[in-house]
Amino acid sequence: MMRRTIAFLLLSTTLGGCGWWDEWTKPEVAQPTNWQSTNDGTGVWPDTTWWRAFGSAELDRIMNDARTGNLDLRASVARVEQARANAKIAGAAIYPTLDADASASRTSRFTRPRTTTTTNYQAGLTVGYEVDLFGRIHATEGAALSRLASSRFDQETVALTVDANVALTYFQLLALRERIELATESLNTSRRLLLLLDEQRRIGTASDLEVAQQRVSVAQQSAAIPALRQVERTTLSTLALLLGRLPQNFEVAGQRLSAVNPPQVIGGIPSEVLFRRPDVRSAEAGLKAANLDIAAARAARFPRLQLTADGGTASAAFSGLFGPGSFLLTLAGGLTAPIFEGGRLKAQQELSQARYAELMETYRAATLSAFRDVENALSGATQYRLQLAAAREARTQAREAYRLADLRFRAGTVDFLTVLDAQRSIISTDDAVVQAQLSQLASLVDLYKALGGGWDGKLPPP
């Protein structure tokens, strides 16, 4: 009888892990055959340190500091560790459980004329194992492992977002500093012109109206600079936060955005590479986990087979606890099946199916967003390059117009209003050039981010 029981238990264990959930395949999504925003770039495909293409040693250093100090990145590492622990918890059910117990008891019996005391010692081991007949345990573990992968993909997404935000904030800071420098230069020029007008008024060649108009211009330019300095201070603090640093005593040496070299626009982008983006891979892993949740919920509605082996020893003397005649062994197998649970198990399966349907749309949305991001970034890289060229031409012409207006005003052939308009054009076009440079660099950052930062889709070793 004992041999047949052991044979039955061994046969049952061979059924463990025979899951019968449907084989999951990645869903098909629509892909563009070509990009609407054409580009003539010949740049190489970016690597994971794409920011080096901008040729700024300070940006390289700041990026390295952000990779070690950013608090969002540190939080993402903790989330990965949580997912890894959950995967270990889910996977533990695959293995047998082993519990040990030990006890000692003393019983005293009071009978006249004497008292009898009996001491009993016990020690035992219990081995338990659930045979995974319908794959519930393996499906649960597989879902946890998929969520671990999704968490690690999310970590890469956070890293990519931090990289892009750091680069963009650094460029914004340099743009603000250059705008402040240009505004200060224009203010100094306006003040010199005001001194000239005051002198001309004293000799009768300029009117009070012209002097008042120039004073208004000087006051307006003076008022604009403090606002720019405040935005610069805020941007510097934002950059410090991205690096996990206090804003106090945090400094950046760069002063001019024009010192940054925009890299070539990347050309020949196949749409398939966007499926390597970490956010798309995360959505895919989440969808796979949801499919395994359906399998686990479905398997939970079927019987469970629990195997138990109890072994122990008992003796009235501690020295005889491990004697040859004190051991006991019990083997048991139990089959439990849910009969009525008020619809709970069926509802759990329906919940898992609805969750899968939701994540299917999330996955499709992630892929569509990837194609949109690349399309917009390609368009921006082209259009902002054209805008920058036009802004530079406008600045050149505005400076020439101001030079001619100043000469003719000194010669008395034009009124001061012409000079004032030319001066305003210089201020406007100088600022427009810097803003166009910032837009061009920001579009390139967006393109690198849209392409996944050159990430190859492979997770590093845990």
C-alpha cells in the first residue's frame, strides 16, 4: 500500500507545470511606410550617450552627474527591486515547503501517596508541495517576471526622460544667459544714444520729444532684464534639482547657446526600430503579464492537488529522541476543488480579461505615440533649421538698417523715429535668433528621445 501511495505522489508531481494557457504572440500594429517630414540628414544612428554629439564638455559632465544623482532615477531603481521581490515571492510557490517543529512537555499526575511526572519530547519535519496541474503557479510566476521586465523598461524610460530634460534645461539656461547678454548690450547702446540726444537737445538739433522717446526705450529695456534674470535663476534651480543637488551655490559655467554645435539630423529611420523604445517594450511586457494573469485566474477555477509528507520522532527521554524506534512517517495527498464561491473566481477571470483588453489599447497607443514623436521631431528639426536661417538673415539686415539710420540721423536727413524703429528691430531680431537656436536644439533632443536615445532594446544584467 505504501509503495502505491508513493508511486501515485511521484506521478502527480510530474504533472506540475503542465500549463495549458494560450501561447501569447505580440499583437500586430500599423506601421508607416514612410515619414511625411522628409530630411536630408546623413547623421549616424545615436548611441546611448547621444548628448556628446552637441560637443559640450560641460553637458557631458552634467549628464554624468544626473545619472548618479537624479532622485527619479533612484526611485525607479527601488521600484525595480520591488518588482524583483514580487517575482521571487510568486516563484517560491513552485518549490516544496519545509517546516520544522520541536516541542517538550511535562505532565504531572498527583495520586496519593505519590506524584508521577512524565516528560515527552517531539521533533518533526513537514514537507508540502502543490502540484501545478493546470499551470496556475507557473502563470503567476510568469506574470511577475513580465512585470519585473516592465519595471526595468520603465527604469530605462525614466533615464531617457531625465537625459532629455537635463539637456533641454541646460540649453534653456544658456539661451537665457545669451538673451540677457544681448539685452544688456542693447541697453548700453540705447543709453549712449540717449546721452547723444541730450547733447543735441542742448545745442538745439534734437527735440524734447525725441529725448523722451529714447528714455522710454531705455526704461523698457531695463525692465526686461530683471525678468530674464529671474527666469534664469529658476532654470538653474531646475537643473540642480534634476541632478539631485541643492540650488544654493550650484553653478554652470556656460554662457552662450551659440557655443553649442547642433549635430546633423539623423536620416533613414526604419519604423521597426521604434519598437525598441523602452516605453513600448514596457507596454508589451505589461500586456504579456496580463495574458498570464488570465491563465492564472482560469486555472484557479480547477482542482488543486496538495501533497504532504510528515516525519517526526517522539520519546520520553531526550537521549532517545533520535533512536531507531522513535521515527514516524506519514504521506498524504489532498485534492480540493472550488464548487461555489459566489461567482468570485469567474469575476476574477473576467477582471483579468478586461485588464488585458485595456493594456492592449495601451500598447497600441504607445506605438502610435512613438511614430507621432518621431514625425514631429523630424518636422521640427527641418522647420526650425529654416527658421534659424531666416532669423539670422533678419538680424543681419536689421543691423545694417540701424547703421544706415544712425548715419543719416547724424547727418540730419532722417528723424529720430527712424533710428528708434531700427533700434527696436535689432533687439527683436537678436532675441529671435537665440530663440530659434534653442528651438532647433530642442527639436534634436526631442528626436533623440523619440528614437529611444539610441537604446538597442536589451536590458543590462540585473
